[in-house]
Amino acid sequence: MDTYRFRKQIHRLPGKVIHTIPLPEPEVTAGHGARREIGAMCKKAGYKQVLVVTDETLHRLGYDAAILESLKEAGVSASLFCDIHSEPNTTIIDSGRRQALDTQAEAIIALGGGSVMDSCKMIASGCKMPHLPVRSLLLKFLPVPGNSLPLIMVPSTAGTGAEVTVGAVVTNDKGAKGSTVIIGLNVTHVVHDSELTIHAPKGVTAACGIDALSHCIEGVVSDTKVDEKDMLLSMEGVKLILENLPIVLKEPDNQAARLNMAKAAMYGGNAINTQLAGYVHAFAHSIGAKYHLSHGEAISIMLLPVMEFQKDACQAHYKAMAQYCGVPDFLQAIHQLMATCGMDRIVCPVREEDIPELRGKVVADSINYSAPVTMRNKDIEKILRDLCTQKNL
């Protein structure tokens, strides 16, 4: 059944809903080694006890040591939780919340990528409702009494924008992923530290950069009401990525370019909060889950096909972005960036026999967004079938 008419009628509704959610307004600190300032931040805020959360890999690499040392020097007691080794799930969140409550943590410091930061959002929120099991917190919209515990976000990648987004993707007890929008998320500080991304593999840097790019582009073209400031942030994010992603791939030690990429990723997170995503993400979520692709790889596969499909509806936006970024043709600039990053060489795993299943998943996911066009079932199938054809050439 094609629900096109229904989806077309309600496609602006998610944008109206998201604008009712209060958004974090964190203080941003940026620099090479900036995480060493966290102790002073916590001391100034009056925290006596905090919980530092990271993943196994970053802990093994010792990236949390600078934060723990700065807290010690500032006289702030800290407990370390580094058991995050997968996508956020109820077991991880429950363990983290228990440790935060047992140590009477007054704030949470999140060091890591999207999985760590999403976990911390749920831990910080769950601490305000300690009597509820974590599974009871997995609501479409989660209101937090009196706001969550304060969060200091230290992203270790430049892609997800999760340091400022009010959403969290969580896996439930049955292994199914769901997104939760937190009403009352209290992110007080964001720390961009170029030292954390300088040693990232080129493939990871490129995939994260294209993910951030997709957030900014989909923000610009979204069919939802947005103020001028948020639109400019999205366009600035696109410009920063076009200019700086090739630089960080060629010059990994370029601190200024690394910090510009971190800024662009944060602007992409703001776009998710204020303008939502679109069909690039609806397709990417579906094929990523089906074929176990990383999010950045799935986004890289879908970005240009969706942009090409929407080019008539987005002509004015593409022209505006071309002018803002100083390029003659916006679509061509994205093609060139993908080639420069090597992200145009990712093999698409979509199989012809999977198209009906994927179509249904794309339709279901797209209802959460305010895309510039509403795709019919046949449009979705054609895009997927074209991907199959290109793979077999």
C-alpha cells in the first residue's frame, strides 16, 4: 500500500513538533588539548563529584587520562565508566546510571562518538528518574523532571553532531533500535579538542565528514520553518566541510582544519534539532541496518542519489549554497568532494530481492522528517534499483 497522500499531508508535522522542544545552549571551548580545561570548568560550576564516560577503545588509548588529571588538579572527584563497547542499549545505560547514582555524580562528562554521547544523554536523564527501569525511558518523547544532570560533551569524531542533538538512538531489550527525543536535556559545555581526531584513520575521518555534510545539506533543504540564524549555521557547515575535509585528509595534523570540521559537525547537529534530516537518512538507516554498514558509509552511498532526485524541488537551495560556498555548481562540488574523499567508491550492497523490504523501511523512517519532496513507493524503488544497476556495471 502506498501511503503517499497521507505522508504528503503530514510531512511538515515533524518540523512543527521539533520546534516545541527546548534545545541545549552550551558554552563551546575549542583548541588542541582543550579537554584539559574540563577540570577548571567543573570547579567553576561547583561540582564536587562527576562521572566520566568513554568507550573501551578511547580508554585503552589513554585519551581520558587528560580529563581525569585535570579534574584531580581542580580538586573534583571523578568516577570512570568505560564499559561502552557497542551501540547504546538498556544494559549499558542501566550500568552507567547505577554508577552515577552510587557515586552521587553531579554532572556527566562524555568522551567519545555518537554512541557514548547518546548513552550519556540517557544516563543523565535516567538519574532524574531513578525509580524507573531504563526500558521505561525509551519513549518517543522523554520529559525529564527539572532537566537532566549537566552534561559536558567531548566528541572524539567530527560527524554525528550528537554533542548538541536532543535525540538519542537506543537499542531496547529485544535488540531493536529506537530514537528518543529528550525534553530537558542539559548540555552545559561542548569541548572540541583537535588532539582527539588527529590520529583517526582517513576512512573514519571521511565518513564522519560526509555524515556531517548530509546533516547540514538536509537542514538547508528541509521543508520546515527555520529562522535565518539556523539556516546560516547549516550553510556555514556545508562551506566548512567543502573547504576543510580535503585538507584534513591530506594534512592529518592540521589543527585549524580539524577544529573547523568539529564546528561543522556541531552545526550539523543543530540542523538535526531545528530542521530535521530527510530521505538521505531514511535510506541510510534502512540499508545500514540491513547490511551492517557504518552510518557514514550508508550516508555516502545515499547522499548523491537523493540529492539528484530532489534537484528540481531544491534548485533554489542548491543555487544559494553554491553562492555561499563560492562554487559554480553545488551538485558538481559534492560529486568532486566525494571523489576526493574516496567515498564514491563504496560498494553498494543493495540486492534486487531486498527492495520491497527496504522500501517499507524507508517509508516508515521518512515519516519522522520534513523532506522537500514526498517520495512515492515507485520513487523509492527506482532509487534502490538504480543502485543495484550501478553496482553491477
